[in-house]
Amino acid sequence: MLNTSIRFLALLTMVVWIGGIIFFAFLVAPTLFAMLPTQQLAGQVVNRLLSGLHDVGLVCGVVFLIASGYGTLKRARVARALCGAMILCTAASQLAVIPKMQRLRESVGGAIEALPASDAGRAAFDHLHRISVGLEIAVLVGGIVILAILARTAEKPRSNTEVTEQTPSSPQRHGATEKQEANKSSA
């Protein structure tokens, strides 16, 4: 029962984190940029929401690492390493990339989009935006791989022979072992 609860918690954290990214990237951000009166306003709202999404992701990542350390999750090392990389990407975006983008916005004193593409501030902002998107894609792909690992390692019900073979004091196991030994010595 405990292993099932831990597996559920690990799965839930990934679903919340990856589902949030998908919802944000494919619905929220495009809608805001399409419906708000200025790209600058849309960017400010997206920035605020992205910060919250990163906070949720960091919490989910830590909970996943804790939960996956207690269960009997197959390929746990791979899943934990991927989750660690996802946390690092999220933290890099939250703590390094986004603050630099905000400082560039403030230094321009207006809408980044109003600057010509050749402007150094605009070029730097666009470069940071590509890095931010790349980090989010890396987190998304890592989370999808973890979900695939969790789906593949779902607990399978044991057959009766597997249960009896794992019980050392079972008379059936001793009988099976004696028959196997007799077969080996006659071969």
C-alpha cells in the first residue's frame, strides 16, 4: 500500500509540473499575447505567471525526489537524475535568465518589441528568450520521459508461482527446488 501511495505521489508531482508547462505554453501565453492590448503588458503578465509556474515546478521536483527515494521504482536513478536536471533548468531560468530579461526590459525604458531587431538590447533580450524557451523545453521533455518511466514500471500483479518462490519457508518452494536440483543432476 505504501509503495502504491509513493508511486502515486511521484506520478502526481510530474503530472502537475508537466501539465502546468503544457497549459502555460500552449494556452495561457499565446492567449495573453493575442488578447492584451500591448505585448509589453502581456510580457509582464507572462513573467509573473512563469515565476509561479517555476515555484510549483521546484516544489514538485523536490517532492518527486523525496518520494522516488522511498519506493521501489524501477529505473529510479534515471528518473531522479532527470528530475534533478529539470530542477536545475527551472532554477536557472528563475534565478538567472528571467531576472536578466527583466533588467533589459527596464533599461530599454519601453517595449522591447518597439526596438529594431539590430538593437543590442533587443538582440540580448531575444537571445535570453531563446534560452528561456530551451530550458522550458528541456524540462518538458525530461518530465515526459519520467512519466514514460513511471508508466512502464507500474506494479504488475504477481502470479502464485512468483509468490511461493519468494517465500523461503514455503513447502512448495522446497519441492520446486528439489525437483530443479534433481533435473540438474540427471542432465
